[in-house]
Amino acid sequence: MKLKMPSYGGQAVIEGVLMRGKRWMAMAMRKPDGSIEVIQEELTGIYQTPIRKIPILRGLILLWDALVLGTRMITVSANAQSGDNEKIEGPALYGTLAISLVIGIGFFFLAPAGVAQLAEKYLGWNAWVSNLIEGFLRLGLLILYMWAIGFMPEIRRVFSYHGAEHKTINAFEASAELTPESVATFTTVHPRCGTAFLLTLVLMSIIVFSLLGPMPLFWRFASRILLLPLLAGLAYEYQRFSANHMESPIMRHLIAPSLWLQKLTTHEPDLSMLEVAIQAFKTMQAEEDNTAP
């Protein structure tokens, strides 16, 4: 059974998995007492606007998933693991979202642009070379960041839940039985992975920003922020196309780096993690079926 993007997707959270459809999302989490808590939420706002059907612009939804919905749900899942006195809610939650967004854009987009601008000014590099160096620096930072955080025990568990999410979706798309034992036999990589999306976005940025030529530091920074939605759209369309043409040997070679990078962010899950991912998927799917037009 082959699905059209972006029918089902998801991400790992703290001790759990989030699954997203077109109209609903469900997040299942393993609580400290061993029980599974499930949170389901109807997807409104940007998810139900005409943007979702417009090429390039619909990539904003995936960007929103990565930067807003995903961060919010990770915070919610972290709250489930902490005591009542340690929860992040209300203004603190939205402040955390804003700070995370600023840090992410600053670290992966503005910092490389600033370094390249300094190299252009003090080392005499021309703008075209500095733009290329900026892009490869951004790529290096992304890979280094994913590799480094993988050594943290808490993040390693998140990466195992990430593997559980991929295995579950792969099993569903293969029409396999959704039991932990069955799902465990599937691969932890998937062409529609958020990690692959980020890699594609960064590679797109190398191409787009290299074409801009010389500009003052202010406009260099501004262009990196203002063009981010365009890059997300281009990355989404490429990922959508490649996922739907996996039978092509050329396409399989083109997406090989994306699948390789997923090895850094997906680990083999145990059966209890797969149980959580399956619960999230089944809850989301049931809501999708109940509200299907």
C-alpha cells in the first residue's frame, strides 16, 4: 500500500512518539509508572488552510511541524516525566518555543553566514566562494550536532523512539500486522523522515544562497531568514517526489545520503517502545478514519 505524502508522519518525543495525519495527531508516552498516556489533538490552523495543496507553500506545514508542533509536544512529553512543580506551561512554554526557534535559526543559519562574511572581509574571499563555504559549514554543523547529541543517554532513548516511529509507519505501509513483534522486523529508516527533510533543506540552502552573490551583512542575515520558507518548500517538494519514486535506481542513489544520516538519529527500539509507537499510530488513524470526508 503506497501512501501519498503527507498522509502519515511523526516524530519521537521524550519517552514517546507523536504520529500525525491530515486532520489529527496523537502522542503516546510511557509514564514513569509504566503506563501509556495518549494525547490526541485535532490539527487546525495552518494544517487546514489552502496552503496544504499549493506546491512549495505546503512545505511550510512541515517546517511548522519541526519548529513549533514538534517542540511543543516534546515539552509536553517532558512534563509527563517530571513532577507537577517542574512542568513548563503557559507563558513559560511559549517562551521556550520562541527561544528554541531563535537559537535554531541563529546557530544553523546566521552563525555560518556571519563566519563566511568575516572570511570574505578579512581573508579576501569573493562572495561566491564565501557563500559556498557558508553552506558547507551549515551542513557540517548539522551533522556534528546530530552526532554529538547522540551520546547523551536521554537523547539515545529519543532516537530509539524515533526508530520505533519509522518501523511502525514502514510496517503500516507494507500492510503488515501492527504488533511489536511484527513491526520490529522493519527498518528504522524512511524517505519521509524529518532528518532527511533537514538535510535536504540545508543542501537546498547551499544552492540558493550561493546564487545570491555579494551583499552587506544585514541583508545576508535577512536573506537567510526570509528565504527559509522557500527553502522549506523546495525541500518538501523534493522529498515528496523522491519518496514517491523509490523504484527508480537514480532516485535511490540521490536519497542515499538522507538515509545514511538517519542512522545518526534512529536507533533500534525495544518492544516496549514499539508498543508506544503503535498505540500512537492506531489512535491517530482511528481519529482520521472517524473524521474522513
